[in-house]
Amino acid sequence: MAEESKFPYFFLGFGIGVAVGILFAPQSGEQTRTLIRTKTGEGAEYLKQKGEALYESATEMVEKGKTTLARQKEQLAAAVEAGKQAYREAVAEKAPGEPQASEG
């Protein structure tokens, strides 16, 4: 059965389930509606809290990534500078009669 053809059956089953649930509810219609409103509000609040926590967690991870990247960039720049300095010192130590390589 193709994926597209499953959706109508899902919605049909969902609708039948809701109808049966309302017909056999142990409470009056008003109480049931109040319960549904309350549970919907609780669910929305729960999702809001989880979304905020996820956002905060993602923000922290991005900041950690930026800090790590900056630190790595500084270390790389320091290593390149140390390499250039070692090259300059090696070239300066050569005997005066020897040809010197150009700096780059």
C-alpha cells in the first residue's frame, strides 16, 4: 500500500475514535469539553517549556562551538607565526657565504 493512501484511513480511524470516545465518555459534554481544554492547555505549556529548553540548549551549543573555533583559530595563527619565526632564525644562522632562500 502506498504512503499516500494510508493517510485517509488514519484520519477515518481518528475520527471514529473521537466519536466513540465522546459517546462513551463518563462525564457530561460540558465536563468533557472542560477536560479537553485543560489537557490541551497543559500539553501546549509542556511543549512550550520543552521548546524553550531545546532553544537554550541549542544556543549554548552554538556558543561553545564559536568559542572552540576561535580558540582553534588562535592556536593555528600562533603555530603559523612560530613556524615563520623558526624559519627566519634558521635562515639568519646560515653562513654569510651561503645563498639564502627568500622569505615567504
